Amino acid sequence: MATFIPKGKNGPVVIKSLNSNQISDAYRDRLVISYQFIESCVPTIAFPFGDRVLNTPVMVGPIGGFDRVSEAGTLGAARATAEAGSIFWTGFHNKTEWTEILKAGVPAVRVIKPLKDNKRLLEEIAFDTENGAAGYAMDIDHGLTVYGELDAQQEQFSPKTVADFRLLSEASPLPFFLKGVVSVHDALLAAEAGVTGIVISGHNNRFPCAVPPLKILPKIREAVGDRLQILVDGGLNTGYEVFKALALGADGVLSARGMLAAYSKEGPDGLTQHILEVTAELKGAMGNTGSPDLKHINRESVILL
């Protein structure tokens, strides 16, 4: 009996009409800001994350490529992120690199894959907790492949249950986020599991024809209320795009591709300045819509064309 063999190690090449990044970008660009200059204000940007207060709600999202820019590039990017008063998120690929980041005292979050063995997951969470991580997270969309088979990279992965997430959440006092949420269903189950928050993310076109994060964001916020801290990613490379996300219900954002581009062009100083520039643009959008702080964003100021 014949079996289907995907082409390429990274799964299918998604055709243009089903490319989730393009769908998401098109929706985001249809959102515009309705400025309100009368009774505008100078806003504050302090962003709470666990027991920390950051200078910005804009964090560097997990993305490979920093080490291809320069030797020890990921550590350099992490330090540049800390210099801007933010948090660096990274992936699960290089434990040595991750250990160096933690030894440097850089506030950082590692996104762990959904390993089939919960004992292994608990070991990784204990390592992060004991070595000073700012939090931990999991890519929930790596349980199955796009073809509905069990996924595997470094180790065997599998889908997780509410009971699994409750176990993992109770394993550490650190903030715990589920990344890859694109439905009200998963957001409600995340709240039931007792995690700190979620990252609404299409995961760089991992699954075709996915809903744009900014489209589903207001429905998720309405469903979970204040039970979860909601972060969002997906092409949020300017402060104006960040403002759109906050006005639609996000607490903070992750930005990856734009951050890597800034680092590639101008190194660590360029990345630091990019984060500061995006934050300054956000502050301008907030002030000129009468949004005094991150808890009181003017949600009527974003309109879909």
C-alpha cells in the first residue's frame, strides 16, 4: 500500500492563495488609526511581565538567524534587547546558547516544544526556573504536522491536554505562556488550565489558510476577559502596528522578523534602537488617541477599512 511522502523536510510549500502570512498582513494593513488630538496626553508605557516591569510592551519574538549574522549572534541580540528594557524570547533548538543567555543575566523566555514525555518537559521547566529565566512557553501548534501526523524534531512531540498544561503550569512560579493560539476554543482551555497567558500567533505560516491573529484577537479578549495576559505576533514591525494590536485587546506583542532585520543591518546597537523606535512610535499613537497608559488604550481608535 502506497503512503504519502511530503516534499522537503519542512513540510509543504503553501500556495500563495493559502499563505497565512499574506492573509494576516493584508488584514493588518486594512486597519487604520482614528487620531483624536483634542485632550491628547503624554502616555506612560510601563509593561508588567510577571514580577518585572518592562520599559515597553514590545518584545523580541523567537526566530532563528541571529547566529548567521555574527558569531554568538543570539546572545548579542538578547543583550541588545535587555538594553532596550525588554525581554528576549528564543526557541528550543540550542541548549548551550540558552544557557549562555541565562548566565549573562538577560531577561529571556524559552519556547519549549510539546515533548511527548511530560517528565522531560518538567526537567526543562525546572532548569529554566533554577537558572533565572523570565518565564517559559510552549508551541502548542507542534503537536501534529500540517498533515495530521505526530510531529518530531529534537524529540517526539504530541498534542497536549488541559491536564498536561495544568501540570506544567503548576511546576514553576514563573509566567507560563501557550504560543500558537488562534481560536477562542484554545484560549478558553488555556484559561481553564491556569496558565499565565497566551501568544496569538500564526507561527510564520506553519498552517495554511489560518485566521489573522488581529482578526481573532478581539473575540479571544472578550471570551477570556482578564484571566489571561494576551500577547500577539505576526508582522508587527512598527509602533503603529503594535498600537493596532493593543487597541484590539492585546497586552503586549512579539516581533521577530523586523527585529532580525534590524540586527542584520546594524548589529546589537541597531536592534536596541529599533525596539526604542517602535516604542516611541507606539507612544505617539497612544498619546494622539487619548490613551494614557497600556491599561487604558482607546479601543475605538482602530477602524477596519
